[in-house]
Amino acid sequence: MAYRRYGGKGDWYIYWETSPAKSKEDKRLAVWHVDHRAFEPNFSYREIKDMLGANDFGRVPGYSTRETDNLRQAFQEFVADVDAEYGQRAS
């Protein structure tokens, strides 16, 4: 599932990777900035939750403070979707 796609004003391609995961904690979110996509950065469910909890997205290549709300929203959507898949409410 894609949460953001390149195009227009969008500099991000953010999607839930479909690689096999044995547990909720193994779920991965790819977070690619148009200028840094060669790094193919992806983060685990736990890493995404940690970034949300700290309100710190600095480890995402291409991040700038003007992108905080955009990334926070996409990350929250991912967490909610993973939680829903495992029958839990988002925390």
C-alpha cells in the first residue's frame, strides 16, 4: 500500500513493503525521497513508532522540518494499518 507517491508537488514515495514478516514488529515501511531514493531506506514498525514518539524524523534521508507533518501523517497511517491487520487499536 502506498501512502505517498512521487508526482506534482510530491517528493516522497512511501509504501508498506510486501516482504514476508513473521510478526508485527517485522513490518517495513519504505520512505524514499526523490533525491535520496538510491538509498532505498526502509524502517521497521518499531522504528516508525519510535520516530513518531520522539517526533524526530531526522534519520529519514531527504527529511527537512517542512516535511514533518507529511511524514507524521504517513507514518501514523502505516501504524494504524499494521495495528488493524493484527487486530489492535493504534497506540
